[in-house]
Amino acid sequence: MTSRTPRLSLAVLAVLALSACSAAAGADEASPGTGGMIEMAISEACTDGSDAQCVSVNGTSVLLPSGFEVAGVRDSSVSEDGQNMVDVTFDKDGAEVFHALTEKAVGAGDSARLVIKIGGELQAAVLVMEALKGDQAQIGLSPDVSAKEIVDLIRAG
């Protein structure tokens, strides 16, 4: 049978929550124990120029969060599905942070965004439609961003 895969959409980014019990770990380029981290925060959408803290992240304007939570990553790799995506497997604590923040974003309403920072740079501001569970996610990137470079940034933590 198929498993339900919730989607979070943005013009240049989609984060797909994958089932925690998915056994589809391929023997592709994934290296064991690569580790790393992704920083995440909840913010509010804003209108360009409305506030000095209003920044554009891949075409979505959000108020710059005052702080970020660290989500530990057990493994990350360039997706093998032919699209410009990064597969991420969070460690136990990272999965808890990911779930808690997506739950918080849903509860905060339609103007809330999950802001993702990798390698010190804001990479995405995503509208979350439902709280996501599991330890795996797939981050879709705009064509001008190298998935390999994002993986390297995650691993460098």
C-alpha cells in the first residue's frame, strides 16, 4: 500500500514529510554517520518594506526570527529522484524539534512560516499545512541552488 506523504509548498521549496517507518533507505550515495544540523524557527509573513526585520527568503517575505532551534541530522544526501532535492534523516532530538515546530506553525495560523536556515543562510520559509511526524524529510531546492552544496552545509553543521 502507499503511505500518506504530506506536502508543504512554496514556489521554490517543498518539504515532504516521510513516514518514520519507511524502509526505503537506498544504498545510493548516503554515507553512514554523516550527521549535521539544520536550524529552524517559526516566523510571521510580512510585506516587503513594512518592517526593518522583514526579509525575503526565496520570494517569501518573513520577519527575521529572533532565535532558531537546532534540529540534529543523522544523515543527509542528494535525492536520487531526478529533482533538485536533499533527503534528510533527523536524529531523535531533531525529529522532535521538527515535529514541535511544524505543530506550532499550524497552531499559529496562515501567516506563520517555518523558516529553515542551513549553513548560516536562510534557505526557506514554508507554510505548514499540518504537523509533521517522523524522522525523514525531503527539501526541494530552487534550480539555482546546488543540492550537493546544501548537503555539505548540513553536514558541516
